[in-house]
Amino acid sequence: MSSKPKLPHWKQGLISGYQEFRAGAYLSQKTQYTKLGVDGQNPETMVITCADSRVNPTAIFNAHPGELFALRNVANIVPPYDDNQGGVHGASATIEFAVTVLEVDAIVVMGHESCGGITAYLDGLGDSQETKFIGPWIKLLDKAYARLEPDEKHPDRCQQELEYAGVLQSMDNLMTYPFVQKAVKAQNLSLLGSYFSIIRGVLMFADEKGSFHEVQVR
């Protein structure tokens, strides 16, 4: 009698995780899931963060289902507004949906420590012909890099300083979207820059001058 084929480790991990979810978090939040499924979502906050597997905004903000509308991509980049109908604008469509359909109260752009997209940019991948999509995408960090002062471009500082600058540039890029401008001007939408240290487990928020400050823990 033949035995069942052994599942790949990654698939077994997914199944085990799902089983634990059903036995734990789902049971405690079943009513909330049912309500969200029937009534729809109404999140107050959109989070734009990196696709990095080490950065989980739901965990960082201890958010429940339905609380965060998330956009994740390489290096948490918000591309500048572009109404060229010849392209497909996934990030822009997600932002537009959040602002005009869901009418979120805030958009939080969150960068993070040891960002692989930032490292790739500093390694010159943005100017490389070796990739079809990654290079042109992280090339959008050119304006963020231009924000850096000469001493911030030192190899010992450049990674983190560009991670900060990338957040600030993405916030500036958000304001190139007419519907974002309109909502901010009407005081219906707030924008906030943030940064997460993976190593220290520390969250930081940017002030109006673009400086990042640690959020105090109770």
C-alpha cells in the first residue's frame, strides 16, 4: 500500500499555520470575520509598507481584521502620479481605492531597517539591465537619494538614511495625486511617515520637519 506523498516543507508550513489560525485567532474573532464578510470593510487607516517578510504591519500595530488597508511593494515606494493610460498602475489604483472608495482617515508610509530594496538601489540595480521590473521600480528612489546630504551618503550611514528618505519621498509623491491633495486640503485625510527597526523592534514616526522619533512604549 503506497503512502501519501510527503508535502513540501513550505506547503506543510502553510497548512499548519492555517490550522493554528482556525483553532485560535479565528475562533476568538469569528463574529468579526462574519460581520466583515457580510457588511464589508471600513478601515480607518491605509498602510503602505515593504513586501519584506520581516515587516508585518498587522503584527506591529496589533491590528484586528478589517482595521488596516495595506499596500505592500518593494521598498514601500509610492510612485508619483501618472495618468498615462497606456500603463497599468497597481500601486496608484490601490491608493485611489483607499482614498476615494474606502475614504480612509490616514495613510501611513512605513519604511524599515535592512530594506533589501534600498540595498539593491545602492548596489546599482536601478541602472542594471539584468532585471525587467525591479530595476525600473527602484529607480524611483533617485529623488529620495537626491535628498541626502553628502555626509549621509557615507557607506556607514547611507542605507538607513535612504530608508528614511524613501519614506519622506513617498509622502511627497502621495501629494502629487489630485484626490489625495483634495482630501488632505479638506482635512479628511492625514499622511504620516514611519519607520520600523527590525532588530530593536522599535517604531518611529516622522515629524513635520522629516525627523524620525521613537514611539514610546508604555
